[in-house]
Amino acid sequence: MSKANFCGIEQPSYEKARIVILPAGYSGTVSYGKGTEKGPDAIIKASTHMELWDIELKQDISARGILTLPQPKLDKNPERTHQILYSEIKKHVAKNKFVVMLGGEHSISSVMAKALKEKYSKLSVLQMDAHTDLRYEYGEPPEKPTKWSHACVMRRIREMGIPTVAVGIRSQCDEEAIYVKKEKAPIYYAKDIHDNDAWMDKAIAQLTDDVFLTFDIDAFDPSIMPATGTPEPGGLQWYQTLRFLKKVTEKKKIVGFDVVELAPQKGMHHADFLAALLVYKLIGYCNRT
């Protein structure tokens, strides 16, 4: 694990920290491209090369009290890893810390939703993603399916009674298509939102006041984010994404977020940097002074 801190800044004490960065390099149910266990380290390392003055917000976002935590010891078994992360996140949420979890594969997001739901009873989840992740169970190999796969994470979240809104979707299986139609799950497919921003207000209106943002890095188009396990063409672009996320934070309260599914690739450090800058921008949007 990296010994660097996010942004390369001097660490505040836990008591003084407003934001805690939780590395969670888990990859136990990865089914295609490998390497998400290296995602947190790559993001943290790349963040030490960012300029900390944000041109848009006209602020040094790093001055808001960002503490990088050590990664908990995770288990290969997804259920045990989920319990470890749930206990860790719950502890920080109880102390009123703004938790930023760095994945790692997407399956871990359900435990953050669970921990936040216990504090924010009317929580909703905004999912930025290329895939709906609504399968009941999934496995590689297929004869060993699990309900805790990354391909099932949003199904597990919705089973908690948490409403969800998905943005950027461009891949789903027949089982998921049937589920979406039956449950009337709000989805904004990438093909329908590229030409204008008119959809943004409608999507935001479908969220509750308290929002957990789970950002699967494959929501971005592979032209700017190639380092992910299951890249899909036709994805979101940088400024389109920032416009939407800023709007969300102006109208709703994001109470925690994660950035998952970065699978670092040799010679593609630009992808690590994009993920780090996304985390930094989101901290700025969500914790304005």
C-alpha cells in the first residue's frame, strides 16, 4: 500500500479532519479486466501531482481538512470484506466525518450505502456508471454465482429500500432490462443525454435531499478513461460530468461518495490522474466553504 496521503498534504488530526479518504482496494469478484485492487494507490499517488488551487471554485480544496486513512485488512471473501468495510465506514459516519471511499471494485458500494442509510433515513443513491449492475447474482465462472458481485451492487442497494437514479448507462443484460421496466427504476442512458443538458434537472428531482454518490469510473468514455475492467464506448465526457455533479451539489446534499473500478494500466497514468482529479473536484463541490 502507498504511504502517500491524498494530495500529498500534511495530515490533520482525526479530530480536526472534515473529510476522510478510505482506501478499499478490493477485487474479489472482478470478472473481466483485472487490477482494481491497485486503484486506491494509483489515485492517491496521482493526487500528489495535482495543482491544489481549483480554477473553477477559486479555492485550495485541500485546505478543508482531508485525512487519508490506512486501508483496512480485507478478505478475499466478499461477505467478510463487506462486513469489515461496513464497520469501518459506520465508525466514521457516527463521528460526522465525510467519507470518501476509493475502490476497488463496485461491489463495496453497497456497504457504504448501508452505513449512510442508518444515519440518513431518506437516503437516495446517484449511480454514475456504464452498467446497470442490477443482476440478482453473477459469477466468474458462471457456475459459482454470488449475490455480492460487482454486477449486483445496485440490486443489493435497492433491496435496502433505497431509491436510485442511474446516469450514463449503456450496457445491461435481459434480466436487468426486465427488472428496470418492472420496478420503474430511473435510468438516464448515455445515448439519450449527449446532445443537451435538459435531462439534468429531471434526474436531480428524482433524488432525495440526502444523496450517496457512487461513481464507477467506467461511466466515462474510454477515450478519456481506458483504465477500467469493462470499458464501454459512448460514455460521458469530463465537462458534461462536472456540470451535472455541480448541479447536484447545488440542489441536494451529497453525504458521502465513492469512486470505484479504476484498474491502473502501465503507461496510462493520465487515467489515474483523471480519477484523482474527479475525487478532488467532488470534495470541493460537496464541502463548500
